[in-house]
Amino acid sequence: MNQLIQAIRSEQLKQKRTLALRLAFIAPLAIIVLQFYLLYQNGLTYLEGDQSPWVYWTRQTLQFWALLMAPLFITLETALVAQLDHKQQCWKQLFVLPISRWAIYGAKIIASLAFLALSTLTLLAGILVGGSICPLKAGFGIQRFNSVGRCTKPARDCVYWLLPDYCSAFLDSPVLVQLCHSSWYRHRHDRSRYICYQFRFSQLLSVGLIRAGSEQLCQRSISAHAITAIRSGRRCHPSGWRMAVFTTGCIVTTQFHTRCRSLITNNKKGPDVRAL
Amino acid sequence: MSTDIVTTTNLTRRFDDVTAVNNLNLMVPDGSIYGFLGPNGAGKTTTIRMLLGLIHPSEGEVCIFGKPLSAERKSVLARIGSLVESPAYYEHLTGRENLEVFRRLTDWPKSRIADVLKLVRLTDVQNRLVRTYSMGMKQRLGLAMALLGKPDLLILDEPTNGLDPAGITEIRELITRLPQEQGITVFLSSHLLSEVEQIATHIGIIQNGYLRFQGELSALHSETNEQVVVKVNRLNEAKQVLDQSGWKYVSNGAQKLSITAHSASDAAVINKQLVQAGIDVYHLLWERPSLEDIFLTLTNGENKS
């Protein structure tokens, strides 16, 4: 445990001035800016009846994040965290220190999780700020709603409304972080690669389960709030559309993942499979 | 008789169907500078990686400070400093921060950073990004990292690789200083034979994964014979004279003879005999074979057989 803390403190210094650190702010802010632009320009045509613009805005942003940006962000983020030690073969220097390897790996995962937390907080802050700027444009009626939803209904309702979105946006991300990490650190001569394969498989399964679970939750919440859904005139989670985006996202992410992998392994001084 | 700091017993490592290191029995005495020599691909780096526990041996065992590495990895590694091939550093950090990254991973005191920076003479550039360092500075930073934990054993893999002559001299000075000043045993590998010859006290020669020679540098020299090269005016008569006195020789080129000798005084004896026989000696050279020659004899002999 002591070693893990030492490794985390070392990792903390290592991440100074890196792209990984900047990316934790850039990625969520990019989503916010894009979504805000869309909402501000065309939001009025999508908003119908007395649907809360807060719910619409938050959901759109979260979905964009969960389906497209988060997988890409996590892939790139973990790759950058891993690449830091691959680039100049720093692994060999780390592994000859009197410290357990799991502390080093653990610190890496914790560093990525910290970046993830940072980006999540940035995203949530962005949602709040973005939603607060919206009333500048007349017609939204956003000022009639508080930040968790309609002021005419209890806030708990709206939290429940958006709960599945929060779940699907954030729950599987830590799992994805580990998934990516186990794939970066797989080496040809490493005995643990078989464990890693099993690990990845089980993780893929859990990502799928979480996604399916949040989907279920959505359906349930839709039926529970059927009237609200009908009144808002829109289906909140059109499954077909969602699946299409998810599949595309998966393909893009896999491609991206492969690119990142070659980024790590194909540079001239790439990791020596004999060493690790 | 000093004790051995590093011993390996029948150390073997196979990669798929290639045996990189074969039945290696190394003995590195305390306080020595052990030069580990071999051509590229001989198994030097593989051996060093096994010594550091970066890869596991297929067979055999590594004992450092009298303890088996596999069983007491942490306590053994705590007393070793290493620089394997190119130095490992983070380009986006300063030299000082680089050392701090590694210091934070262990319990070494903070003052060590200033100490090692001074030792490798990087104090002036400690706050510059490593990206802007020259090759020699990076290499010295690597050495500083190796020395950070006050090691008793320093393992260096090709420490002068890719350096210019000035950089090589600098590193060489530093390495020779260490055993004297700090009582560190140095194990260093190289394919630059002249390099090792100048600083090592003990030598191990590896080729194709087999250990060809191991022992003190002087033992290596005594194992191979010196030569006296003479240039004479009448070659055939000179040969007769040498035959009569029982010298072994080879004729190399016009009027030149290479005679096997054991000491410098042999040269005087040969000269006297030739001159007394009325042969003019134009040129006489006592040649002590360099490590390079010894190395070539040792390795070529193997290739032929």
C-alpha cells in the first residue's frame, strides 16, 4: 500500500506538462462547445411542448459523451499514460527498482482514472455553465426550469429521469480504462498475457452488461414516465438510433485503439518484447 | 581472495528456438570493474536483463550478494543501480524532475538528487528539459539514475553507446572513479574492446551465448603470446637462424617475420642472434596483442571449428 502511494506520487510528477493532462479538459469542453452551438442555433426546433430544455441539453451532451467521446477519450488517454513509459523504455528502469510491479501498474490505472474523473467533472461543470448561458436566447424558457429539471415537478423526478443517462455516460468508463490498460501492457513473452485475455473478455462482458443495464433502466423509466414522454412528444432513447451510433462508435474506437497501439509499439524504440 | 558479488550457475535463456545465453557461469569479484565483452547479438543484453530480473532465465540461477535473485528480488535490487542500453528518461521533464520521479518510488532521501547531479556534473543544467539535453548529458543522467540509490553494484549495458570521443572519455572517467571513491563494483558490457581494456580489472568474453574467457585482464594477456616483428634483408638466412634457436615464427609479407615471444627481453635475444649471424635488422617491434586481437583469435577460432 505504501508502495502504491509512492508510485502514485511519482506518476503525478510524471504527468506534468503532458498532453494527457490537457486532454482531460479539452475533450469534455469540445463536446460542450459543440453541443452548445447545436442547441443554441437549432435547439428551438427540437424542443417541443413544455419539455425541459435542461433535460434535453443534459441528455444530448451526456449521450454525445458516452457514445462517441468517452471511448475515444479513454483510449487515447490510457495510451498516452502508457506511452510515457514506453517511449524511452522507462519500464526497464522502473522494474529494476525495489518496488512491486503491481504498484507501478496500479498507479498507472489510478492516474488514468484520475484523468477520467477530471474530465467528468469538467463535463458536468460545462453542462451547468452551458445550461446557464442558454437563457440569454429568448424562447427556450430555460429560466423557468431549474438545473435538475422542471420546477413544477419535484426535483427527484428529474434526477430519476436523467439517472440512466448518467449511468450510461459514466458507469462503464472506469471499466473501459482498465480494459484499455490491460491491452497496452500485453507483451509477447509475458506469461500474464493469457490472464490479460481472460481479463479483457470478462471486462468486455461487464461493459456490455452495464450498457444493457442502463438501456433497461431507460426503458423502465420511459414506461414509468410514459405520460411525460408522450407529452414531450419524443422518445427519449430511440433504440435503433442508439444502437447504430453505438456500433459506429465501437468500430471507430476499435480502429482508433489499433492506431494507438501502433503508436505505442511501432515507434523506433518501441518496447522490447524480450525485456518485458 | 575477494568474494564474488555476482555469480550465475548454468544460466540459460532461450527465445523460441534461439538460445541466446548458454550455460553461463559468471563470477564478478567484489570491488572490481568487470568488463563483459562480446560482439553484437552475443547475449550480453540478455544476460544483463536476467541479472536484473527483467526476464526470467530458462534454466540456471542468478545469485547477487550471495542471495538468489528469484527469491529475494526486492532486497537485491535495492542495492543495484543499472543503466540498460539507452538511458530511460522522460523528455518533457527537467533533469531534476526525472530523478525525482524515480526517487519518489523509493525511500531514498531527497538530498541524494543533488549529490548524484554533482557527481555526474549536471548541476548546471538540472532545470532544463531533458528534451534539450545532448546525448552525453542524457547518458550522464542515466548514470545519475543508476547511482541514485547508493548502489553497491552498478550494472551498465553499453554505457558509451552512441557517444562521441569526448563523451566516452567523460563516462570512462566517471566509471573508473566510482570503485575508488564509493567502493562500488561495476559490471559493464561493451563491444568496444579498447574501451573495456582501459578501465576493466576483470574480463568476461561471451560469444553466441557461450562464455569464452573469464578472469583478470592480466591473465588474459598472459594467456596469449606477444610477438616480435622484425624486418630483415636476407629472409631465408634469418629463418635458418631462428630455426636453429628454436623460435616459432610466421612470415608475413616481404622480409617481415612475426616471432612468438614471451617477454620483452626475448626481443633483445632475437635481435642479438640475428645480428651475430650477419643479418641486417631494419626494423624491430615488440607487439603486445590488444584485446581486439585476442578477441578475434578467440572468436574466429570458434567460427572455424
